[in-house]
Amino acid sequence: GPLLWMGFLRRMRGVRVFEGATPEPTRPSTSRGVLKLCLICLGLSSLVVAIARPQSDPIEESVTIRGRDLVFLVDVSRSMLSRDLVPSRLARAKLWINDLVNTLKGDRVGLVAFAGVPVVKCPLTLDYGYFRMELDDLSPASVPRGGTLIGDAIRKTLSDVMEPGDGRYRDIILITDGEDQGSFPAEAAKTAADLGVRIIAIGIGSELEGALVPADEKAGSNYLEHDGAKIRSKMDGSTLRAIAAAASPSGGTGGGVFLNVGTGTIDLDQV
């Protein structure tokens, strides 16, 4: 801009030097020169704006806030690698959860993995992208100790993830094969009901025949053995039924539901 203005002034001084010898009809127009300078400046400004590539999103999207908190409590014990569900119990659970989250708008989600100890992988959040990243990484390596302590996982969720107070629907969606190892899950479920937290217990895996437990997540891995015999994991429906019953005590404000999926499938969105 300043350089163009200096060039314009210099040109006008030259014109004034020869002004007396210049015929009036062909004398340069001062107004035309100013207009030309303005157009050049305007063009350069437009070029700068175009290079900056300004963007906007005029599309408005309505989001319905339903005020629901969903915490997924997922069993990542080694028995969840059993392949009576394809590709495995754990992989199928992750697919169901991901399908449900894809339908959510405005509901907060959280994720707790458990085996011998519970670990909060994702606190309550509206950041579904971060939740999906943590969900995808779930494996038996997500917790430092093996086993299945459902009661401890429920208590951890109530104390470290769920927020107290009224005005929101609060659900724990428990997905497990139900083989608890003495962690008093029914007592923990009763505490949840007293706090107004509903528990939806989803049992997966064969309840009669069971399935072999792979040593790791590789497709062709060996199977776990005990005293020379391969270990078979069966879904313990009785434990999950007891959790659902304890989560719906007389006078309680929560609620309990047990869904025996077994080796079938389920639409969590409809649930």
C-alpha cells in the first residue's frame, strides 16, 4: 500500500513537470489515477483474504439433551476372549457399545474395565471420539490383575464415576460372563439401587457348554489349561440374576435388569 502510494506521488510530480507542454485533452487524470490505486489495493486485499481461506459452517444442528449418564462396565478378564461369540466375547461387546454410542446425542458416557481390579478408562464425557478410542483399546492388559470381581467394579463406578444428585438418569450397563470370584456383587447392586442408579446386566457366553479360554487375543493361540485339562468358561447367569434382583429392592429408587444374551446378539440402543 505505502509503496504504491509513493509511486503514485512520484508519477504525479513528473506529470506536473511536463504539464505546461502537455495538451489539455491528453493530460493524465488525477481522479483516474486515484481510482486505479484504490482498485489495486482492493485487489491485493482480496487476494490476501482468499489465501487465508476463511471458512464458516452456516448449518445449525439441534442437539437434544436428555440428561442421561451411561457408564459401561466391561469385563476384560481372560475368559472374555472365548470365541463362542465371533470374533470373541469382548470384541462383540465392544461392537455393541460402539453401535449404541453412535446413536447418542447429549448423553454422557463413561467406561470402566474390570477383571481382578476395576480401572476407570473414561470418566463421564460428551467426547464420544475419546470414549471410542478408549473402548477400542480394551483388552485383558487394560487391568493389572486377572480375575473377575464384579462387586468391586460396581462400587468403583459408584464412588469414582457416577455423580451424586437428582435430575439425571443414571445407568450402569454391565457386560460380563458373570463368573464372579467372591466380591459380593449383589450387595454392591443394592447400594446402587439406594443411590438411584439402575443396573442393566448383560450376560454373554455359553451358559451350558462353555468355551475354551485362549491364552491371548491371537486367532491361532493356545488355550489355558489347569492340571493338564483345557479350561472352559461358562456364563454364570445365576450371579447376574442375583445382581438384577438386588438392584430392585422394595422401596429402592434404582432398578435392575438381567438380559441373558448368551451366544446371540443384542441391540443396546433398543435396550
